[in-house]
Amino acid sequence: MKKLDQLTKWAVELQSIAQNGLEYGHDRFDRERYEQIREIATKIMAAKTDLPLKVVKGLFSSEDGYQTPKVSTRAAIFQDQKIMLVKESTDNLWSMPGGWCEPNLTVKENCIKETKEEAGHQITVERIIAVNNHSTNIHNKEQVERVINVCNVIFLCHDLGGKFAQNTETKECKYFSLTNLPALSLPRNTLEEVKMCFAANNDPQWQTKFE
């Protein structure tokens, strides 16, 4: 993943300070200042992306509570030394099934749910391959959501069967060998992560990787 440039880092830091201040601050004048800081951070991000201020505010600076990383899951599902990937509707590129964690689900439950929705398959979750930290440069609406670090929990899973049906999120579902991978949807998973999943699938003593 590309690293954030310095201006974007400052905007993220300002937004985090403002959000935390609004959560814990009680003085009316201090809260007004935190609102101003948040507005400045949002304007910086809007200038970086050329997106309307209203759009950036909704994606970047509209949450409440202490600023924390977002959490997502990915399912590494293997069959005959091939990994299951789905073709994303947004960019026509491929990724392991997964997505943002729902607030009322555990990461395991979320992994199962996302795989059913995106691939049409039921799975069992066996173990955690890695907990990776994702962040990207800001170029479009999709990536505005990723300026705050993302904790990506990758699970090794077992396919219980199912049938893919095209949906709003994905267009296809196929198994691929390591030597015949399609173009990957990099905001969602990297080539290094997919290679790591192959290694974990072939190593019964695999130790969870984390950053």
C-alpha cells in the first residue's frame, strides 16, 4: 500500500484530535474550537481529493466517539491449492471475500456473513492468518474511507459449499492458483497477503502474523 503524504497525515491527525476533543471535552468554548479544527481537516481532505466538502465530511469526519482504526475481515478459502476470489463490482478487480465489520457481529461472524453475501458459500473459520494494518493515499471517494488505519483480519477458512449469484458487491467467484492470479483489488488485499495465505494454508504450524 502507498504511504500517506505528509499533508494527509496532518489532516488525519487534526481530525483525530478534534473527534477525541468533542468526545471528552465539556467546555463549550473548547468544543467550538474542536469543531473548527475538524472543519479545517475536512477542507484539507476535500482539497486533496477534489471531492465536494459534504461528501468528504460524510466519509471522513462524521463519526462520534474516540477515534479508532476501522476493522475489516478477509476469508482465505482454499480448494486443490487454489484460493477463492470474488470480482468486485466497484473496480472489476479481485479480492478475497470480506468487508467492514458490522457493529453487532464478531470478526468471525463478520467473515462468515461477508463470504455468504459476496461468494454465496458457507464456510467454517479455522484460524487467523494475520492482522494487518492498511492505509492508502487519497485519490477518490473509496479511499477517503481508508485514511484512518484499517485493521484487516485475515482468516483461514474451509468451504462448506454453495453457489455464487451476482449481487450488488461482486460479479464473479472463482478459484485461482498462485501462478495464475488475476489483477487484485489493492485497497482490499495485496499480492503479498495472498501469497501469505497460500503459505499459511500449507503450514499446519502457522503462527499468526500481526503488526
